[in-house]
Amino acid sequence: MPKPNNRANDIWLYLHFPLLPLETLLPQLPREQAAKPIAVIDQYRNTQSVLCCNSQASAWGIEPDLSVSTALALCPELQLLPRQSEQEQQYLQQLALLCYRFSPIITVHSDCGLWLEISGCYKLFKGYSSLLQQLHTRLQAQGITAVNGIGNNPLAAQLVCQTDFETELPSTRQLRQRLLDTDLCHLKASARQQQNFKQLGLKTLRDLLALPRSALSRRFDAALMLYIAQLNNDKPFNAPRFQPANSFHDLIQNPQGIFNKESLLFPMKTLLQNLCHYLMARHCYCQEIKWQFEPLIGEPAQMRIQLSGSQNNWSSLLMLSRLQLERLELPRSVEQIVLFSDQFIEAPQGMVNLDLFGDSSDAQQCNELIDSLNARLGREALSQPVLNQDYLPEQASTLATPGNQAETAFHNRVKAPQPVWLLTEPAPVQIRNQQLHWHQPLSIISGPERLCGNWWQGEQQRDYYLACDSKGARYWLFRETSNRRWFVHGLFS
Amino acid sequence: MTKPEIISSLLTRQDTWRGRSRRLPRQTLSTGHQSLDLLLQGGWPAAALTELLPQQMGIGELSLLLPVIREHGSHSHLCLWLDPPYQPYAPALSATGIALNKLLVVRSKNAREWLWAAEQSIRSGALLLAWARPQAPSYADLRKLQLAAADSSSAAFLFSPVKALATPSPVTLRLELESQEVNQLLLSVRKMRGVAAGMQLQLSLGESYKQRTQLTQLPADRHHGYIDISTPRLNN
């Protein structure tokens, strides 16, 4: 939701990523290739020119806006990569997510930049310089080159954007001075307007703002007038605020292919770290993550990991993924790894009452155990007995997948003793010499207890008896009233 | 080497068990039966693996543990049943006051999974009830579990067939269970750390049904087709 940003004491930070087109593509390159001179080229009206290049290429004299032929003439071994705008924007969104930890008010500038409003974060970071330093460290750890500019409004911050990362906040007067001293050639204006500035003898923004507005509006168009008004805090600059997306989707491409499971773990770790940034920004926990391992040709392998929600750190997510990965049949070579998650909860059960002295760590330990068993043995290996409101024993007690089931209030209708073990299928009992026989002779010691069920689909009436064998083991038998056949249905233990 | 030398060299070894040394397991869990608590000098060992060897399924081997399971679940700890022989019957467990949502039944596909799941469960502080797979776990496997239990101070119970008595076991407590009569359990201590084996205890788990009913004496099903409340019930 855009909010008026014309408050004079706002402090806007403009982050510019000059090498973003290059740094988006670098992680996909093999290491030995990344150390060579590389330039990203962009096409503009039939001419291809250099957009940005790495330091190795700059050493050869390559610089932005050189034409491709000139660049190749300067450095014959220059690697040329076409610009990938879509990936670039995705990466910019990721960076916005990363900056979301530093300020809640972020606007994405599609031309490799981000605006952050930081006046509200003064107390949290105990000073602006600490905030700027932490932000700088974080961006460096991400491996991205960033420069910044600070101003009282977004446009001013962008205008005074420097060539390095400033970690000290200048005073308000200095900010104003700096803005007014800006050369007009940096102003966002057309070539004709720039020509006009020259003809008028205007050099800095100070000269421009010194002129009466009415005189200016006669010479320049409305767009420039609005821009000047916004620069001068006379009119608000409205731009949509950045919001974390509703689902997480990220991928890593490996054009040269990954052939064994061990080498998958590193890109998986990177993806999970991104996921954790996302979760942290949204203040939520995820319940399920989906992995997809795609070969160049053929069917991708998929893997789902169910989480009870207590884990928000990438290391335990990686451990669970690794356990499940052991059981997965992978394509021979994996070209692309995708991580997806769209099931989030605010706070998982058992974490709600996070009091200092409660046993929330026990609940967490339970969840972690269930998660790791799920991952290693598969979901089908785990179950939990559930009590149902039903008369027939096999329906009164079923197995369900473990989850956060509510505590069932039980009221036991049956007074007779009930067995601890139930046979999944009632086993038929033979009768030999007027004696029941299942593995060994059984004799009845008490009963019957009549149970009826399913009267709506072929009534079942059973008389349940307690029987024992010569060793003292007790069994739960029943006789169907319709066909008078005997079955063992359970064991006391 | 002379005989006393052999003995003294054996005694200097760390892992030689000396029957006399009264180094008892410090923590215990009450079994819920006074006489059994007395026999086990306090109850089930809390940070150890206990092996129960019933002569046969169904003689009451699980009833022995129900109080411990109930106690454990009431503190919202998980209780894990690894490879139980049959399906646990929810109404009966629920009637004894066991929290069903704290029970977890796990099925393993092979011995490796069995051992892994057992160790994970012990290490995460859950109460483990494991039933040995048909190919019995090796001494080394059991020792691994025993050490895990000692490390994480959680109790673990293993049900093995009685033929496993022929092989040695590293567990802290080994109990053989037999029964001649209904609800009458005879417990024999086969191994217990700090105490000589061989003690026995007759434990009554409930009423002993003496009366047997012949098939011919069963009530005839006179009113077939609807529930008959007047059917005479045989009591014992």
C-alpha cells in the first residue's frame, strides 16, 4: 500500500547493484570460467553493447557501453553472455527479501536498484551506521556489489547515489548540500532538456531550483516539473511497496549437470538458505517443501518433505532432505533443482505457548523425531492409533498418519476387558473335538459380549468371548451370530 | 601366566563385570507394582535398555509396561512402538489412560532401518518399545542402543523371543516372562547389573479366571436378528 512519503524527516537509502546482470549469471558458471574476463551484453536497437563486465575484463579496458566489436578487439578472449532480464528481476526480488530484514518499507526499482526507508529502524539497529554496516556485510556475504545513496526522498537518494557503499549517515544539512551540488547532467532528463540547461547556464541542481517555478514550467514539460517537485519534497513520490510473495519458488540451474547425490547438497543448501530468509521475512513456518530434480531430457524426480513446522533453520531442513534423498531414484544427471513451498503456518502447534520455562523443547524434540523418521523411513512407515466412535472393533481403532491430532475424549461403552492387540484381519478358528483351536487349543473363560455394527449394510452381530490357552495367554474371540463361525480378533497382553 | 595373574589382569580391564560391585543404575521408573519395584530395586532402569523375553505373546508382557507408558505420555513425551507384532487397539489403551496422540507406531523394512529408528528414538528422548525382528539384532547393535540410552538418559524396552536367552546381551536388565495361568506372570531375572541373576517373582496382573466353559455350554442364539439384552451372560 503506497503511503505518502513526503515527510521531511524520512531517510531514504537507494541501493544500486551495478553488476547485477553479471552477478545473476556468475553462480551458474563453472569456477574456472568465472575467473576469465566476462562481459554481459545487451541489445538496444540492433546494436549490441557491453552492459557490465567483471574486474578481469576491466583490466583489459572493457567498460560499459562499448560496442561488442570494440570490446572483442580490446580483449579477444572475452566471454560474452547475453543479459537474462527475467532471472535478473528474480534475483532483485531475492535481494529485496534480504533487505526486508533491515526495513519494512522497500520499493523495487527495476533498473537494478532498491529503495529502503530507514528512519523507522533507527532504534532497532541502535543507530544508522550500525544498520548500514550490517546491511553492507550481508550484501557482501551474498556476493553482490552494491553502492548506495542517501537522501530525504527516494529520488534524491537515487540522484546522489555514489560509487561506493557509504556506511555513515551524513547530517541533514550535508544531505541537502550534496543534493543541491549535484551536477545537472545526472538528472533524469532528455537530451533536449539537458541542452536547455546548458543554454540557460544551469550547472547544478541549486541553480535550477533557484529559478522561479513558473518560469521553469514555461520552459520544461510537466514530467520534469513533477520530478523536480518530488526531488524538493514538494510532492510525494508514490511507488508500490515490496511484499514477500505468497509462495516460495526458487531454482538453481546447472547446465553442466550433477551426477551424484553428494554434489546436490551444496545447491540444495543455497536454496534452503533462501527459503529460510523468506520464512524469516514472513514470520512463518513451513509445513511442506517440495524438491524437483530435473534432467535435461526426461521425467523429473520429485520429493516432498513434510514438516511438523518446528524447523525454520536450513541445517535441519537440509538434514531431512538428505535423509529422504537417500531413498530417491534420481535422473542420471540433474540440470535444474527447484525448491517450492506454499504451505505456511504462523506458528506451529506446541510452539504457541512459548513460555520460558515450559517444555516447548520437548514438543520440538517430538516434532523433530517425527520429521526425521518420516524423511528416512517414508510416510507410510509411521502411524498412530486413533479412537473412533464405532461399535465394531476394527473400526473403533484405526491407524492414521501422525499429525497434530486433538486429544480424543474417550468414553468406553464396553465394560468387559479389552485386548491391547488387535489382529488386522480376524483369523478363523478351527473346532477340533469340541475344542477351539488356533495354533493351540483354546478354552473360553468368559463372555459373551455382544457387539453389533453396520446395521445399514448387512448387519453384523458378534458375540465376543475371552479365551485362554494352556500357557495362560488370553485371546479375544468372537462368533458371528449369522454363520456361527469363530474368529480370533485380538490378544491380551 | 599363573592363575592369580590372569585374574588380576582381567580385573584391571574396564569392561569386566564384577558381580559384587553394587553399582546400581541410579534413576529408575516405577513399574506400578510394588513387589516388582522391590525386585528391580526401584523400578525399571531409566537410562538403559531393558530386554523382556516372554515365553509367548499374550501372557501380559505389555501390561507390565502400560503404567510407564501412561506416565511418560502424561508429560507430553512421545512413546514409539517399533515393529509391534499386531495393531495396537485404541479403545483398550485409551481406557488405561494412555494419551493416544503421543503414541507412534513405526514399521521398519529392514534391520538397518530398525536400528536407525530405535537409536533416533532413544536419542530424542522418546520412550522406545521395540520388538526384535525375526533375525535377532546383533550384540553390537544392542550395545549401540544401550549406550544411546545411557547417553540420553531415556528408557528403552526390547521384546525378544525367549530363544534369544541362548546368546549374551549387553542390556542392563534381562527379564524372562512366563505364565502358567491366566494373569499370573512369573518373572525371572536373567541379568541385572549389580545383582546376581536368578531371582524370581510371581506377579498377579488381575483376576485369574479359573472356570472354563465348554463350547456346548455356550448360550444358544435364540433371538437371531436383533440385540437381545436378556441373553444370560456367563460370569467367569
